[in-house]
Amino acid sequence: MNLLSIQGVSRTFTSHKGTQTQALLPVDFEVRENDFVTILGPSGCGKSTMLRIVAGLDFPTTGQVLLDGQAIDGPGADRGMVFQSYTLFPWLTVAQNIRFGLREKGVPEAVQKERSDYFIAKVGLRGFENHFPKQLSGGMQQRTAIARALANDPKILLMDEPFGALDNQTRVVMQELLLGIWEAERKTVMFVTHDIDEAIFMANRVAVFSARPGRIKADIPVNLPHPRHYTVKTSPEFMELKARLTEEIRAEALAAAAH
């Protein structure tokens, strides 16, 4: 069943001088319930623009996005967003950050505590409930951001290069953590990245973007076993898929450089 339907969505930006830049050509794309879709493409190809349109933080020039059959016309609690920068409230503790959306919705305090305790345990932050963001490492801040997004029980989790600012070891740990949560919670995820290994390791589908103006040029299924461990990256299936995607991205990077 399709949970998200992107229908003829394009985006053109107009500068204050009237110059127009087309970021997205019309995109048609469906995301099924429980999919983990990674959006892969060269820098500046419109991946994040499309994700922001799905989040309701930007609006398409043409087309529409439907979530569960309802047109998206702005941000909503049915979509959880996690950015590359750690968008936590610095004046709130870990637990308070995670409960923020629930509190705004008027959820009873006992339920807020139950849900925040559950996700604090899920993301491995027990013992840090009363810490403030400045007392946490980057990886721990991003764990808090993921727990905050999940605590609201969104229909879809939207992630814009969420591990891009982390060191390599922390990034691997966070990839495995997120996959474990996805497998347990059966969430639907759209995950933007420009890292080919990450795109394959995380996903059951990889959507490859062309150079700007962006369009989806390939939608490739990933048939690797679950639960996934980083050792799968040395398997023949992984290496074959990596070679194919590397060539797809290389062609687009060359096309972008030629403009």
C-alpha cells in the first residue's frame, strides 16, 4: 500500500532579481508503508528540496504530495523531521526535548513520560535524561533528535543527511541503531544522503537523483538480509550494487560539472 504519493512535483526558485532556477523537474514517486527509501544523488541536485516539500517546509511549483490520501499543505505531526544539524532546544533537557511535541499536542504527562522513557531506552540514552544538549556529543544529540521525532508517532520519518556531521565510527553505530528501530517499529522512512554505502546499507529501495534540475532517474530495490550488520558491506551483492550506483552518480556528477 502506498503511504506517500509524490505527483508531478517540480520546484523553481526565483531570485530577488527575477532570475529563475529550476531545482526539481516534475517528480512522480510512491513510498509504500514500511519502506526505508534512501534518496541518493550529487550535491545540489534537489534531494533536500524534495524532502522539505514532503515535510511541508517548502511548496511545489507544480504538482502535489499526498500522505495517506491527504494533500500536504504545511508541516504536521504526521511527519517527523530529522536534520543534519542538531535542532534541539538548548534550554530543554533530553527528556524535555523528546516530550516537546507530545506536550504541544496536549498529551497527558503520564503518557509523555512513558513514551519518552521508551524511546530514551531505544536510542541508548538512559542516564542522560536530565542532560542539556551542550553536555552531549554530536551522536547523542542526534539520538535525542531521532527519539523526539519517533515519540510523536509520525506516519513517516523524514531524514536529511542526519549522520553527515558525525565521525565515521559514530556514523556506523547510528546507522545500525536507526535500522534496529526501523525493524522494531515498522516505521516508513525517507532518508536523504550522498553517501553510496549508507544509501545501500540503510535501505530497501534507493532512489537515484539526476544532477540539477533533479529528477529520479532510477528506483533500485535492495535485497540484503535483515537484521543488517556492517559486515554485509563486504558481500558480493553489496559490492555489485555499489558499483552500479557509483556509475549512476559518477555520470550525474560529470553532467553537473559540464554545466
